[in-house]
Amino acid sequence: MDSFRSKIIPVTTILVGVVAIWYVFAVILNAPFQRDLDQRANETPGAVEFIGKTLSQPKPTLPAPHQVAVNFFQNTFLRSVTSNRSLIYNAWVTLSSTLLGFAFGTALGIVIAVGIVHVATLDCSLMPWIIASQTIPILAVAPMIIVVLAAIGITGLIPKALISTYLSFFPVAVGMVKGLRSPELMHLDLMHTYNASASQTFWKLRVPASVPFLFTSMKVAVAASLVGAIVGELPTGAVAGIGAKLLAGAYYSQSIDIWSALVAGSVVAALLVMVVGIAGRLVDRAMGGRPA
Amino acid sequence: MSGQSPAVVSASKLGLTFQTNDGPVQALSNVDLTIGKGEFVSFIGPSGCGKTTLLRVIADLEKPTAGAISVNGMTPEQARESRAYGYVFQAAALFPWRTIERNVALPLEIIGLSKAEQADRIKRTMELVNLSGFEKKYPWQLSGGMQQRASIARALAFDADLLLMDEPFGALDEIVRDHLNEQLLSLWDRTNKTICFVTHSIPEAVYLSTRIVVMSPRPGRVTDIIESTLSRKRPLDIRETPEFLAIAARVRDGLRAGHSYED
């Protein structure tokens, strides 16, 4: 009852509002083309019929929600998962490079953070470059990575995953630097009184203290990885994947396809963030976290 | 009383000056002090008198800038490296991701004791601080007093002869504090450890100590050292006896002489 009041009602209200606004704009944006069509066909439909037509164009400027829903449903549930029109197949292609890139990115981020926390020179020299790396637009970098790697014979999953890595190592590195530095002075003094070695302090104090920071930054990183994988599919001439679906939809003005690929991407992103969140909560519980 | 026993801590002309952005701050100046084995020495004074700093110098958490200090006949650094003392902080400083018994085990893991030896020491120290039955609890499941008792157990498990305690009961209410004071005394009596205890409570200092070191601020220095005439066995109601009140009055006089009550 409580969660119904505090979560479901507000979320549903916003959803209904968004869908209503979407319908209004679908009518407004599709109307000029429909008016054009009607004029050429010498038809003068009534208001209701006209609105109905704007919401059922085959290649609308803005597809209506139900058109996207139908397309999404057909391409998700009614197609065999091996078909290259299946959204599940395309989502899997993108997901596999997302996960590989995310794993690389998390590992790289942690290694960089450990280096920065333990080596003063790296703290001064590496951090500005890490921040600078994220100011370069990924759309400019992605094709170069693909081309350079293809030149040395690396193609397929790895180049796409590396673009995900490029986007996802950053939040993990920044979050872990903060996490590894999060132990209180008193806890560090305590380890000092025990004459603990640097590696004992690292494993017994810094690492466990950084775990909450790791999961928070991994939530950001996994979403960034997905964006990286989709962007990575755009300049590669990829034949499958959510990015490839978006590009193909754009070439052939299949606006409904674009939108349903977009929905598929959001669903994957939501699932990924949720999985990381659940993993974080399980780890927190196992580490004696106070139930909220 | 303390003269015959070998010195556990010995300081002469000890001084410590912190360099801050507002210029040098003299935290300790000209401290001469000898602490014998088995003594219970309290350091009392207003905040800023350097009592915590002195304890941190003994523990090698701060380096003195003048004078000399030895712990068990070694430099504080050597003493720390040979794990000569257990330190209890103002807060319990337990690791929230470890159960109480794993917290007590932390120093034992660091020294590299066997699992069996660890279990043995955990059991013994948990009994000493009356926490048996709470081994599997996480710190947040315990009251403040119990958490501080767990942190004392952790310091005891280290099994050093010297126990350094920095206002360990400062954040606790008076009832819990009385209780823990009583327990600490009986623990000291049973284990025969040397204890250095920082406090800003006069009754606490008089009740616990065999010697009371009165300190004053600006610069932090020792103004008086008072030998207690109370016997080792001290029930709580000893605090109403004339003997107790006389010592408390001397401590208060010492603080006043050091201008501790002035602004």
C-alpha cells in the first residue's frame, strides 16, 4: 500500500501526462503532411477522421505511442530471436559489446584509481588527462578507434567494446579515487598503531570502504557503456545492433523503427542499471549494511 | 610508588610545535614525565592543553619537535613497530562492514596469528569487556557504550602491556560512563597493564588513576602531577569519601594554577 502510494501513483501520473503530450504533438507534427496528402487527393475529412489519419501514417514525422508500441511488440515477441529484424537479437548484439566494454572500463577505472591513490606523481599527472579525455566528443573519437583498430586487424566486438570502455572507465576511476580515500583519519591512525603494511591497509580498510562508491559509479558507467556501444555501431557500418537499427531507420525514414529501437535501448539501459543496483544492495547486505 | 618499577614511558623536555598557516602553534612544551609499569595515569586539562597530542606522541602518531621520549626503552616508532601498545580512540572506530568479533580480530589478522589463536583471544577479550554473545552483531546493532567496549576489547586483544586511551568515554552518558569506569578498573586490576588515560572529567580522573597529570593550554604543558592515595580496590561510592574529594580539590587547584579556568 505504501509503495503503491509513494511510487506507483506518481510514476503512473507522469507516464499518462507524457503519453498525452506525445499524442498532442504527434497530431500537430504530422498534420502538415496529412493536409498536403488530403489536398492532392481532393479529400476534406472531418476533424476526428483527420486526427485518426495523422496517427496512422506509415512514415510519420513523430509516430504515435501506439504505433511504436505495436512495432516494439511485433519485433520483440513475434519474431524469431535469430532474425535480424528482432529487437531481442539486435539488443543482444549491443548488450554483448556493452558488457565487455563495461567490464574493461570498470577494471581500467579501478586500476587507475588505485594508481592515483597510491602514487603521488600519478595523482598530479594523470587526473587532468582523464578529465580531458571526457571533454572530447565520443562521436569524433569512435570512427578513429574503429579505423585504427581495423588497420591493425582488430574488428568485430573489441573495437565497439573499447568505445564503451572509453566512456565507462571515467565514472569508475573518479568514484573509486573518492572511495579509496574515504576512510576516516581515525581508521587510518588505527591501522598505523597496528603497524599495518600499506597492502594490509589497502585490503582491510580502503577496499571495503570504497565498495559503496564502486557500485554508485558502476551504475553511471553501465549506462555510459550502452551509449558507447550504440555510438560505436553508427560509424562501423554495423549490420546488427540497436545503433545499426537507428541508422537504418534514419536512412529509410522508418521513424517508427527508430522509435522502437530507442525504446529497446531504454529498456536495456534500465535493466542494466537495475541489475547493478540489485548487485550493490546484495553486496551491501552481505557487508553488514543497515537495512534502510 | 612509581619510582622502583621500570619506566614504560619516559619523556624529558618534550616539545611539539605545529606549523600552521597562522604561524607556529606550540602544542607541547617542556614536558617531563615518567610512567612506571602497572600505573594508571590520567591526563587532565581543558581542550587545547595538549593531552591528546601527548598521547599521540607516545603512540608515534605525532613526532615531537624538541626533547626526548622513550617507550619501553625504545623510540616511539620502534615501540609501535614492535606493537608495544593498544590505542583506544575517542570514538569506537569500528569497521562497519565487520562483525564485532571480526573487528576484534582485525589487529590479530595484521600480526598474522593463526585462526585458533585468534578465536582464543577473541573469546577471552570479549569476556573481559562483558560482550560475550554479541560476537556476530554488526556495530550499528550495538549501543554506543557497547561499541566502545568492543573497541577496548580490540585494543586488549592486541595484548600489549601499555594501553593508551584518548577520552574513550567522552561521548557516553554519565550512567554508562560510571559503569565502564568500574569495568575498566577491574580490568586493569586483573591484567596489570599500564594505562594512559586522557579525560576532561575530574571525578573520572580521580576515580581511575594512581597518578593524575594536570595540564594547561597555551602552550600545552604539565602544571602538576598528583599521586593518588586511594587504594587499588575502588567501589563507585568511594567518590563521596573526604579522601577522594581532597584529591579532586587538588586537581581543581592545579587546573586553576595553570589558568585553565580563564578565557
